[in-house]
Amino acid sequence: MTRLAATSYGTRREAFGPAEWALLAAAAGIWGSSFLFIAIGLDAFSPFLITLLRVTFGALALAVLRPARTSVPREAWPGIVLLGLVWMAIPLAMFPIAQQWIDSALAGMLNGAMPLFSALVAAILLRTLPRRIQVLGLVVGFIGVVLIAAPSISGGSSPLGIALVLFATACYGLAVSIAVPLQQRYGALPVLLRAQAVAVVVLAPPGIAAISDSRFAWGPLAAVLALGVLGTGMAFVAMATLVGRAGATRGSVAVYFVPLVAIVMGVLFRDETVGWIALTGIATVLVGAYLTSRREVD
């Protein structure tokens, strides 16, 4: 475990440049849309089947990329297996289970708490304290997430669904700190592909068993295909690259933009409404994301 906990810093400690912002936008845009894809998939498929198909499509998309097929040494596998559980299998299963009881926008909003879990893991397990400006950014961003989510929570959404999303988000917070030393040493794509392969193996039994509780429909299948290729393939590539460049705490700020995308998708495609409190939260989230992305100073 010493090697896994070696660092949560990335290779770039300057303020975000165009490449970092582009990676952030790609990850946030795709993941923000993923909650809509999950909701559509649930119209025909059970949660575990959605998750199995998602990681399978994602792994196949990554396998097309030659760098992802680069071999890794045996010593990397314990960390990769752990990453396959806490970054892939467990959290990706929790979201469709939770969205049986809560709407897609709320799931996306709650996911915005991930940078807090990431910073907490870095502080406790990795002995890496965020800088003061980053702490301020994290706090401001979390306040924004609360402002966005508050109207939905007060409207009677399922506590169990909310708890499952927060649990999944906590898994993400742990995973990003584990991923940093692994991807810096062995490469982001080889680690991601093998972590997703681990998730496929873990999810195969419950996913196959769930086929009997599902039905075939082209629309949900297309949504799950997009969820896998984009949400589990390309978005993870963008996020892993961002974390490798900017570090776990600053890289995880990408999820602060996920609620914005989730809200837009809900308004456009599910006739959801957004009040002034949520709009205030959006502005607050953007401020928090900006502060967290600032230059690290020793």
C-alpha cells in the first residue's frame, strides 16, 4: 500500500492551462450527461445489467486504443484490482440502483461532492493537505452543490437513493488518489483498461442474472452504449489524464461542473425546472472550481 499512497500530486502545479480546461470540460460534459443515459437505460434494463454493459462497452472502447494495450508488470495488479472495485464496479453499480428512486439531475448534483472526499482521503491516508486556496475552493464549491441540490432534497427524494449516490461519490474520492501513482508509473490507459476488465469480471454474475428482469429496447440500448463508450471510456480517459497532470484534489474539481450539465440535460430532455436557488448554486460552483484550480504554492 506504500506505493499506492505515494502521492496525490500531479505533474503540473501551475494554474490550469488550455489542455487542463479541455480535459475538465470533456469529463464533466460526458459525466453530466451520463445520468440522463442511466435514466433512459432504466426504462428497459435492470441496474446491474446497465452497469455490466456500461463497463463492457467502456473496456471495448479503450481496447481499440493501442496505448491502452501496453502491458503492465505483475506488481501493478493489486492496485489495479483495488481501482477496478472502488472506481468502477462499486460506484458505477450504485448510480443506476439509486436512480430507481431519485431523478437524474439530483444524482448528478450529489456527485459534485466528490472533490471533498478526494481532499479528505489525501489528508488522512496520503498525508497530503490541500493548500489554503484549494480548501477555500472546495468549501465554496460544496456550498454551491448544496444550493443546487437543496430544492430536490426538500421535495421528498429518497434518503436511500441519496445515500447510495454519496457512497459512490466517496468511492470516487478514494479512487482518484489511488489512480495518481498508478497512472504516473504505468500509464493512464493501460491502468484504466485493466481496471475496467476487473469490473467486468466482478459485475458479470449479477449482471447476467439480471437479464431476466430486463427487456430489449433500442432506445435504452443506445443510451447504455453511449454511457459505456463515452461515460466509461472517453470520460475516464479525460479524467485520468487530468488527475495525472493536476493531482487528485485539483483534478477532481471536474465533477463540480457535472451538476451544471445534469441540470441542463434534465431541463432539455426531462422537463425538469431549475429555481433561483439552484442558479445561485451554479455560480457558486464555478467560483469554487476556479479557486481549486489555482496554482499550488509551497
